Amino acid sequence: MLRPSLTSWTYQVYGKHIVSDKPISELASTPSCDPSVSIVWVSEAVLHSADLVRQLDWISVSRQSETYSLTYPGLASFTVSRDGRQVICHSSEGTSELTIRHLLLDQVLPLVLSRQGASVFHGSAVALPSGAAVFIGKSGQGKSTLAGFFARQGFPLLADDCIVFSQHADQLLVHPAYPGVRLWGDSLDFLDGSEADHPFVMEGRPKRRFAAALQFAPDPVPLRRFYFLTPSATPEMRIEKLIGADVVRHMLESQFVLDPQDEKELRTSFEGATSIARTGLCYRLSIPRDYARLAESADQILRHAATP
Amino acid sequence: MVLDLTKTWVASQRLASSEIGSEAVVLNLVDGKYYGLNDMASRVWRELQHPRTVHQIAATLAAEYEVSEDQARLDVVQLITELHNRQLIEAAP
């Protein structure tokens, strides 16, 4: 599927090596190796006859005999091999490379890794002294703000947007993504004092990337807590253990799955979710929606994560 | 649908299931729908990992939950009908 290319850059992200025929400035390069994903960039769009497998407001996914097409209308499309090992990025006219890199890193690669059998969730994660704390929740619940706050206090950031797990012996490891959290203006103002100093994640969208002054975890960290952020019904912070079927339900709602019609991918995703649910490390977390109380919430999380 | 009480039923092949504590969780791989089963339903689900008749499952439940076999049979018929309607079980060959 790929075209030959004379120049390539190798990176590590989400615990995988990737090779690209264009540099990806958000990632730190690594020595050449056998990559899990190969990425080629082209300017022209490719039309396929395909079966639509999912249609959302911002993306459509269709399936051909050997590939998937992921289309972000008006922005870009990506052709992904069925085994998830090869990606071709097609930019639409007028779309900046910044936007395409954001779509590639934060949306396409998570789906590609799901295709390869990884457990991939939408959320953020930080490395606390007791292990990795993962924050999952719907948009606007404060996942990135919480991760950014911890990172600002010197606890290394593991990921924002995409969390990849792997099983290593009897441990579940959380893999580092790449430096930076994506924040709304008010969160950035609170965390760094100045919204305008930080680049937009992509053109035409309000979120900005906050990366400077944040420590980043270079290596995988064993899972310590899996928090599901939920709206707070009271002004007080609450942490409650989650057990049983509800844990898996929350996880399935937060997972990246490229082809929900593919029984093998669906089964692998389900097995990933249930293996995390069985750890007994899953909690429902409600924090006050008040920046002035974020330090107090973070302190309680820190102490909660340190308890057996 | 009126259930044929003489048939033998078994969990469908086209699903993934697991146990989280005492609760069974099931994902239908055909339509992507997810189900969490309560304590008694989870017990029935464990039985259905192998071909079983309504009468066999009801006898097991009656012994374990200290209910009459008639009451257990009513509960099992209701649950098996629901599982069948959701394509989570199929008639065993």
C-alpha cells in the first residue's frame, strides 16, 4: 500500500514505534527500528468504493477490501491498512499540517492501535508516586485540566486524549503519549496565567496546547487508579469505588474502536476493558467545578491513590 | 415468542462475556450492545456456557436459592426468553 520514500523519521508514541516520511514536530525522534505503524503523507485525495462502517459529526469511517478510509470532512482523510500497520495521510486543500498532525496523533493513531489489538481509551493520565492515575470522562468534565494541574505541580504527564494500556506480566502499564495537554482558554489562564502564549491545537478550534513547563513521563507506568470523572451533584469532592457491570459500561463508552462491525476488534476491546475492570482499581470521581478548589481536589486524589 | 421448553440452549458464539466480581457482563458482537447481568441472571449465564434445558437450570437454581422448582422455572423461562430475543443464546444442535 505504501509508496517508497527516501527519507523517514522514527518516533515512539503510545508505546509503539512509528516511522513517517515527514517530520512530526510534537514527537521526540528515536533511533531507526522495525515500526509498528508506517505513515506516508500525500497531497491528493483518493476516492474509494467502500462500505460505511460508522458516521459521526466529525468523522466517517468506511471499509474497502484491504483498507479503511477515515474522512474528516473538509480537513483531511486517512487511508489505514486493515491490519493497522500502514497509514496514508491525505490533506485537503487549505488544511494546515498542524491540523493534520493533530488528527493523526490524537484521533487516527488511537484508532489504528485499537486495530492492532491495543486497549485504547479517551482520557488523560499522570504519573503519581504510587503509579499512574487515569482520568476518563465525557468532554468538559475536567480530564485535561486535572492532568495539566498535576503536571504543573511536577508530576509527569503520561497522556492527554489517548491512553494506551498493555499487560506486562501481572501489571497493567499505561504508556506515554507525547508532551502537552489540550485546554480551553479559562483552564489555560488558571494553569499558566496567559492563554495567548500557547498554540492552537488546530485552526478554527478554541483549544490550545499547553506543553511548556510540564514534565513528561518517558516510560510506561503501572496503573494505580482508574478514575471516571462524573458531574458533581454536591459541592464536595466524592470518590466511590466502582464495581461490577457499570465499570465495563463506562470503559466501553470511552474506548477507541476503529471498526465496531469487526467482531475480532470488538472482542479484543471488550477483553481489554474487562481486564482493567477486574483490577479493582476503578473509581467514580466527582470534583467541584471550581478552579479555586482544584489544589484541594488534587491533594485528595494524591492521597487516595497512595492508599492500598 | 413462546419458548419451547424441551429445547437445549447455549450461549451464542458471536459474543464476548466475562465476570466482574459476581456479575456477568456480555457484549453482543453482532450489534455491539452491552449487557450487565444481575446475580441470578449471572448464575443462569454460567449454566448457559454449556448446553442446558430450562428444567436443568431451574433445578440448579431451586437448590441454590432455596425457591420452589416451579418458581425457578418461571424465572428461567422469562430470562431465557429475554436472552434469546437479544440473540445472546441459541438453540443447541
